[in-house]
Amino acid sequence: MVLFRRTLGEVLRATRMERGLTLREVSAQARVSLGYISEIERGQKEASSELLASLCSALDVPLSAVLRQASVVVAREEALGRTTSLESARPAGDVVASAA
């Protein structure tokens, strides 16, 4: 399984770097902590839709464009059979899903 949060983070980082922006600049503009943006870019945290909208606004890019680009990357990885096993992608002991 391709981890969408990792792909999305890579797209966000590439977009930020293409625009010549630092994490500090995006953090100030989006009003999101620098550390949290860094974790999102590294695929360690999942961003809410509100947070993604703030980041995209700070990057001056439509949310739909970021999601489309991430979707294309995921589709390409799936087509090439490059998958990341859920077991190897998460630290031991993490819960993937639970029923309440």
C-alpha cells in the first residue's frame, strides 16, 4: 500500500522548494508550527483539510492541484507495483485502525 500522507508530504515539500520558500516562511503565513509542517512534509503526520487549505494558501497553490499531483504519484507507484507494506511503514505497536 502506498502511504498517501508520505506522498502528499513530498508534494508539499517540492512545491515549497519550487517557490523558494523556507519552512519558517510557510509556517508564519499558514500560522502552523514549523515542526508540524516538517512532520507533514516527512509523512509522519496526517494533515486535516483545514490545515492543508492553510498550507496551500501559504504556498499560493490550489488545494486541488496539490491533491491531483499526489494522486498522480500514487497511481504511478501503484502501476509500477511499488508498494509500502503497512507493517514496514509504521513503528511497532502503532494501531492502524480500531473499532470503538
